[in-house]
Amino acid sequence: MLDPYTVARITKRINEQIKLITDHICHGVDTVEQLQYSKGRLNALEALLQDLKDLQKENIDGDDEDNKTQRIRNP
């Protein structure tokens, strides 16, 4: 898994893009096609952010399970 600093930078960058797209949807959309495109981008970024959070959680849970297994094997 990526180190915490890298994950934080990726998360920050995704959140910045989400803010930009949200502002564009609120203030800069001229056509329905632009709106649909921006909404698609927004949904993709939010899904990516959620996947990143899920992977972090799985990694943390996996580390805990590995440590428990080692303790049981080596009493």
C-alpha cells in the first residue's frame, strides 16, 4: 500500500478537483451536455475517493489481523 503521505496528497488532489467541478456545475454550465459531462466526472472522482478510503481501511484491518495471527503462532 502507499505510504500515508502519498495517500494524503492523492486525496487532497481529488478533493480539489471535486471542488472545481462542483463550482463549474454551479456557475459555468451552459448546456445540458456540459452538465451531464461534469456530473459524470464528479461521480467518477467521488467513487475513486471512496475506493481509496476502502483500500486504506482494508489495509489497516489486514495489518491488525496479521499481527493477531503472529501473536497466536508465537505465544
